[in-house]
Amino acid sequence: KITLSSSQKNALSSASSYLNIMAFSYSRLIEQLEYEGFSSEDATFAADHCGADWNEQALLKAEEMVSDGSNYSAMAVKEMLLSNYGYTGDEAEFAVQNCGADWNESALSAARSYMRMGYSADEIAAILADDGYTSENILYALDNIE
């Protein structure tokens, strides 16, 4: 049986508290714990032993992003999970595939916003492509825009 030091116990407790209030990637949880004053070793120990399912953490963050009405494309969500939140490629891909977003409807909603701003169909298609929507998403949006 392993005996934990008091600093390891405290880091584990803090890690659990953080994970109870918001989604963290493995790397961002370590950074947060270090910011709180835990050593790199204790922070890493806590991230390694806190029992977090990192795919589930990425999924929670993706669900949060797609539920706020921002009309992100799958690519945009994946990029944010990777660059802004520190998830791995596999975790980000899992989250995008399982977050329940309808990327066609997201593209349509974005297209409607751009239409209200006075953009033409060609301009909307280009903007949606720049936003990371797939050709399928763009065609759906343009076919269904009122």
C-alpha cells in the first residue's frame, strides 16, 4: 500500500474539487494545481491519480461550447479543445464525435446570421468554409436558408 504525503493528499483533493466544478484536460489541471502552489510532482501525481476520464472531460467542454449558441463548426471546436484547453488529438476527436452537435444545423444557423448581415450566398459559403465547416455542412446550410 502506498502512503501519500500530505501535499499529495491536498493536491488530489484540489484536483477533485476542480473537476467537480469544470472540465479540465490533464495538462491544464496540472497547470492549475501548479498555479495554486503545488509542486510539479504533486500536481502531476494528482492528475495521474484523480480518476478523471480525460475523454469525458473533453466531451464536457465540447458540450459546453456547442450549447452556448456560438455556431462553431466541428473543426473549430476541435481546434479550441487542442489549443485553448490542452486536450489531446484523440480526446478532442472523441468530444467532437460524441457531443451531440448537429453540425449541419450549426452551419445553417451561422449562415442565417451572415445573411441578416447582408452577405451573398457565395460570401456566406466562403465564410463558412473559413469557419471550418465541411462542404456537406455548407451545402446543407445554403440549401435550407430561407
